[in-house]
Amino acid sequence: MKVRPPKPFLFEGGPRAVLLLHGFTGNSADVRQLGRYLYKRGYTCYGPHYKGHGVPPEELMRTTPDDWWRDVRAAYSYLNQLGYREIAVCGLSIGGVFSLKCGYTFPVKGLVPMCAPADSRKQERIYAGVLRYAENYKIYQEKNDRDIAAEMSAIKKKIPKLLTAIRNLISDVRLNLHRITVPSLIVQGRLDEMIDADNANIIYNEIQSERKQLNWYEQSTHVITLGTEKAQLDQDIYAFLESLDWSVS
């Protein structure tokens, strides 16, 4: 069976734009519902895809965080090309890391990092998550057990190099957190199974924004945008965006 990956989305609403960034091994579907919610309330929302995501895991293994960051930069430029000059950035997981990087790279109105890692030392859960993603993709393709075993063996050999590159990205962004001064809403699920929830405290304490808040979601896991408290999360993000000092209405 051929797997059809979700496509990037653009919901054009008002002049205020929100860049929505998905997580590692994820795709735009992770943030599409949030985008639709904000669009219905007057925001333009764009959710790009990173290279190697939503496609066979072998293609993911051939990419690096540098490739994904180029996709984020291209997405920001795309919104500029469409005429949007005031942009907030919301990101999930590695997308949250990229949202923070946007905060000291581009002029942005505000940031919403969600379940974003800031401490790169523990990667066992991420390694296991990549394996699950790769195996599930192959099962969905209806491959037989022997082929899956052979292909997974090859993938396992490549994962450590990619995780090292991700660790370097996270470490670099943490070193620059002090450069972030724009309003920020840090979002963290208390039941996050992929990263230590204390990462949210690291981000909150190290960014230098005068306006910053940390919201905990007691019943939420890592993909918080699709979790049990998504309705409250959507409302909280909308309220945060509404509180920003937009010059356009």
C-alpha cells in the first residue's frame, strides 16, 4: 500500500500570521487542527513539512536538522512573500525548538514552544520513538515480517548519527535562549512520554522575555495538540495571541 502523507496547509484568514511547526517524525497533521481553530478566529496559519517527514523512514535517515531548519526558514519567507509581516510561531517538540530558534533569528510577535526539548542528554525515548515510527510505517505499507526486519536493521544503524545531529541542534538553541526577548507561552504536558517535563522550566528560566508564562497540562502527553486537553490548549494559545501587540487587526 502506498502511504499518502498529509500535505502542508495554508489557511488564509486575517493579516496576523501564525507559523505552525510539527515535530520530529511527525507531519502537518499534528498542528492542522490548531491551525484550523486559529483560522476560524481570524488568523492566517501556515503549516509546512520538513524534508524527510511523512515519507518512508529511509528518506528521513538521509536528512538532518539543517535540512529541516532550511524548511522553516523557507516557510517564514513564504509568509513574507504572501505579504504577512507580523508572524507568531508555534511549534511542537522539535518544532518547538525551531520556534525558539525563530525567536532570535527573525522578527516575530510571539512564541509558543510546546513540549520542546532543551536538555539533549537523554535520547533513549527519542530513539525508541524513531523505531516505532519506522516500523509502523512499514506495517502500514503492508510489508512482510522478513522485509520489515531487514529494513529495520539497516535503519537502526543510521539512527545514532541523526540523533547526534538533533542533540547538537538542541544544545545550540539552548545556548541562545538568553537572546529571546519576545512574549512567550511555554506549553508542557505533565505526562510527556518523550521528554522530561522539566525541559519546560529550563526554557522558562533561560529566555529573557519580560512577558513569559508556563502552562502545564496535567493530563497531556507529548503530542499535546491532539491530546485530551487540546480544547483548552487551543483556547490558551488563542488568548495568548490575542494579547500580543499586533499593529494589524
